[in-house]
Amino acid sequence: MFKRALLVICCVASAHAAPSNNAADDIERYLSDRGVLAQMAQLRDTVGDKASELVVNAMGFLGVPYRRGGTNADTGFDCSGFVRSMFEQSVGLVLPRRARDQAAATEKIDRKDLEPGDLVFFNTMRQKFSHVGIYVGDNKFIHAPKPGQQVRVEDMRQAYWERRFTGARRVAGAEKNDASNN
């Protein structure tokens, strides 16, 4: 049931980003191949409404192209524009525009304490916080990677990301448990 609901949400949210007639099949295959569908079922049971909504909303933008300085799905996203847009749409919080400013405005946490909806930062341009993504669980994060690429989910354990990981942050106001939302 949750799988179908997630698929519908993803298809509706990403219809503009995936013009092929088989967009729903492509999205479901992509999410299934990467184990994201199974993770989403687990997320539903382990995280609160806000974090879950944030991650589900972000998944709806898989395939949107990267665009430097981009802040919306119509024209494309860069990494910090994607994160900022997801938090504003899903949680109602407006984060700073640049990755390093997002890091400065959020609470530092240990990598072992990461929960879905937290931010993960990487050094991709010889700067400590030059790239940002949203943690989705199971060592995976969603992000807008670079020019010529699209919003996608990747594993933080891949050598490239492992070497460049510079920190994890939690956004105040994006509570992870249902008790804080009542």
C-alpha cells in the first residue's frame, strides 16, 4: 500500500521532470533497483511526519536536471537550491541559499546519528562544505550532483563520497518524531 502511495506521489511531483510515457515505470524501477522503496516503508515506521514528508517529496524530484544557481524543478537545481527548496516545500523552513551557509545554520551531529531528513555535506570543490544532500537512510542521500547530471540517490559509502564527507547536520524545526508534531 505504501509503495503504491509513494509511487503516486513521486509520479505526480515529477511528472514535469520525466516526460516519457513510462515515467511511472522508470521511477519505480529506479527506486526499486536502489532499494529505496523498501527503505521508504521502514522510514514510515521510524521517522516522524515532517522528515518522512521531506524525503518523500525529495524523491519526487528524481531526474530533475542540475543547473548551477538553480532553485526550482522547472529550470533545474544545484545542490543547495535543491535542499533549500525541499525544506521550504515540505517543512516550511527557509534555509540559507549556499551549502556552507546551510552548514553554519544547522546543528552538527555525528555521522552515526544520521536520520532521514538530516543534511550531509561534502568537499567537492576544495571547500569543506561545498556540496550538500538530504540523508534518506541506509547510508544513502539524495542530491543534485553536478552539471550534466540529474537529481539522484547515491550511497555515501562509495569511495568518492566517503573521501569527501565533511559532516552531518540537523535542521532545527524539522523534528523527527511524531510527538513533537502534535
